Amino acid sequence: MPGFRAGLVVTVAALVAAATPAAAADDDPLAPYTTQQVTWGACAFTPADGAKPAECALITVPRDWANPAAGVDLQVSISRVAATGERLGAILVNPGGPGGQGTSLAGALAGLEPSVNERYDLVGMDPRGTGREGSDDHGFRCQVPTGRIPTGLDARDRSAQSIALHQQTPRAIAEACQSDALTPYVTTWQTAHDMDLIRTLLGDEKLNYFGYSYGTWLGAKYASLFPQHTGKTVLDSSVNFEGRLQADFEAFPVIDQRQFDDVYLPWITRRYGEQLGTTVPEVKAKIEQIRAFYKTQGIDGDSFDRIFVGNGSQFQWYFGVLVLVLGANSLDPGSAPPSGELDAVSRSAFGVPAAQLTAAKIAAAVPDYTAVPGTRYAVACGDQPTQSAAWYKRLSDRQGPQYPLYGWLYGLSEPCGFWSDAPQHTLPNLPAEVAGNVLVVQGEFDPQTGYEQAKAATRAAGVPLVSVDDSPFHGQYALGGDPCVDGVVNTFLVKNSRTASITCPGVPLPDEDAVYPVTGPLGATHGSLTTRGADALSGLRADVRRRISELN
């Protein structure tokens, strides 16, 4: 997702395998990789409550699949939850990103959907460049020199000085990322080849696949590059995999504003009207007052706005409300402190109960941008030709007035505008021969992968789309408690029966027991389903969706 997350600095050397496979035969440079022995053992991460335990292994891959004999290798961490019944094959799962570690996702999905795990091994992967989940290796970071990142900015300020300061950050990130020797080899093309090696090492003729968000791009491009080895493929919360990956990020201002105005703010009026306002105009006015207050507390306008960007999980919804309610209470001393879900979010995000949360504690949590995740930009800017910084500035000028939540900022903050390295490989579109293997799932008001992108991809590729009416969240299958979505996907995977394009009714929003219909890109026809409620796995579903939303 837009915005950068601080993390431990891991050198490129940590990603390089300690030992190189034995020299390949002259006629088969891939033999050392395809004949290596996979040793399964304990994983570095601890499974979440409700997830099934997995076993993990490290496999060796060439740094450059276009020149595997170059002698420089990497290691990729994979996980496996073995099928509990008669095995149909393996499903490789991916949480998105670019740059999301996915080894724990296999166990989570196995726990959430045991009928699928009965017939399939669920296999996770920490893609190249992302390190090893649960360990101190968080992947390679683009080291931005201290002092090159200006602070205290507000993209609503359209002065020449403000625009120039804003563009310093993406320029510095692009230059830092491109100076890393690993960057040219962290792309979807390279990762897709890693995936096919995993298929080979598992001993399967076909690789089945399930991916969220950027994982839809990765899965579609694997199918495009290796159609003869593509099995059942489910793409959830999809980008337009027949178009430009960067177009997904460029649409963030549009889809964020739509979800914010049409779904999130009305929900706030119903649930938090006493604190923030009983109509959408009242809430918007209150948010402007709160935004101004936080600027006096060291939280600049850009950082405040980013709180509501990529608002694709229940946790993020409550996090935004927590910040707003704390601000409202600061403006109106004597109000009751946040409680219930907001208190739980405060403890999770800031380590203190809501009654002890202060604006200073929120300001201290603003990310440090001097070490940014390299995989995110190596893939997003390296897969395809990029637009120029001037093009992105013009995009900001166009989007800002219509989509002020993120439109002013996005076009001034995209490092791809300063990317100078040309793509090394072409990513083809989905061939007709594998279209029968693909199913796409998409929520109507997803704020991270827009409905229109999924619609365009399915139309161009000739594959069915499972639309989820009124859903404002990111990640549908296994995460939303929607029996329609889960049933359609499970039937495809387990019974080999794929639906035509259909619309699944939505489920109620957090803390509500009915759907409040909103007319959006799906049109005005609405239905409603009851969620599974607070069962033993509801916490796991919420946690996985939170992680997927934060990754993308």
C-alpha cells in the first residue's frame, strides 16, 4: 500500500545463499536447482491461533533466471501444510505486496478452509527479496541517506516550494533502490520462475494458485509465462493483470475517496455519531477540525491523510476512528475515552489502553522513511515501463480537486516517476489456453484494488468474475465470512466446477447486523447475507485480512 514502513536493515548479503549448488552440467545449467533436495523442518514464525502448523524449507534459486550459470544464488523460504486426505496437488498462496512474506498464509488458509486442505497441500512462499518470515531477515531495504526526506508536509499546499519538497522523497527512494545490486533481479518475471521451480521440486505437473491483491498480478503472470504448468488459479481482489500494474496504484485516489465518502463515513455516522457527527457533511467538517488539531501536535497533513488510505480491513477502520475520536475528545475535553474495539486497537497499535493514548504517542508512530522495503519498488517500478515525474505531477493536479483524500499527495509521492532502469523482461498477457483455469473475486468498494480494474481484466481475458456487492474490504475469500464467496471458490477448487460471472450479496459491516446498500460500480441491485458471526476463527480471519491490507 502507499506509505512506507520502517524495518530492520538487512544487507543484500543476507539474501545470498551461503553455498552455491554444485556446478551444472554443460548441457543443463538448471540441473543444480531442479535436482536439489528439499529438507522440511521447523518454521521461523509462530502460527496464529486457529492456523494449522506448517513445515518450512529453504530452496536455492539463481539470482538471474536469464543467466542461471552466473554463479550467484539466492535462497527462498517456502512452507507446506500437507493435504489431510486424498491429495489432488498443491496450491501456492500469496498475500500480495509487492513484497509480502507468505509462508504463514498457508497455515492460516488451511485452518480457515479445511475442506480445501483435505485435498491439497497448501504451500506458502516468502518471495525473493522479502527475507524469511519470523526471522530477523526482513528482506532488502533501500537505504535513503538521512536528511534527504523532508518532514512536516501537506500536499494541499500547491506552492512551488511544497511540490519540490514533496518530490525529494520519491526521488531519494528511487535512487536508493536502484543503487542496490539486487534490485534488477527482484521482479515478477524472476519470481514466477521461482514458482515454477517450486512446482518442479514438489513433483507436480501443474501448479494451482491462490493470490490476493498484487498476488493476482503474480499469479496471472505465472500462468502467462508457464501456461502448460498452470492449474486452477484464483485471483482475489484483483489488479488489471491484462494492463499496467502501476495503474492500480494510480487509481488509489479514486477508489479510496469512493470508499471513504460512500461507505466509511456513513458507517461512522451510524456507529460514532455522538462523537463525530450524525451526517456525512458533519463528519467531514469535524475531520477538518481534527486534522488541523493534529498538525499542532506534530502530525503533518500528509501523515494524517495516509491514515485513511488503503482502508481495507476492519482493524484499519477502527484505527481511523480511534484517531478521530481521540482528536475530537482533545478538542472537547471531558468526553468519554474510546472503549470496546477502539481500546483493543489502541493496545494493539500503540501498546497502551485508549484512555492513555495521546496525540504525542500517535505522532511518535509516524514511519521512518530512511529504510524502505526494496521489493515494493523493485517490482512496481521494474516490471514495466514507468511514467515520468512530470506525468505524476500532472496526475496530482488532476486528481487533487476531485479526490482530495489522496489525490493531491499520490502523484507527488510515487518513486516510479524517478525510476530510470528499463524493464529487463516482457510480461505477456493471459493466453486463451489457460483462461478456463482462472476465477477472479472482487469486492465492489475495495479501496486498494478497484472494481473497475478487476472488471477490465476479466473482460479482456475472458474469465468469470465473482463480484461481492457492497463489500468495502480488501481480500474476500476465507476472510469476510461470506458463504457465497467461500462456497464458489471451494466448489471450483475441490469439485472442479467453475461458476459463470455472478454477484454475491454483501455481509454486514463491523458491529452491524444488516447491510446498508450503496449504489456503486456494480449498480443498484443489493442483497444481504448473514456472516458466520463470532466463531472460533473470526479472530484469525480479521488478522489475516489486516495483514493483507497492510501489505498492499
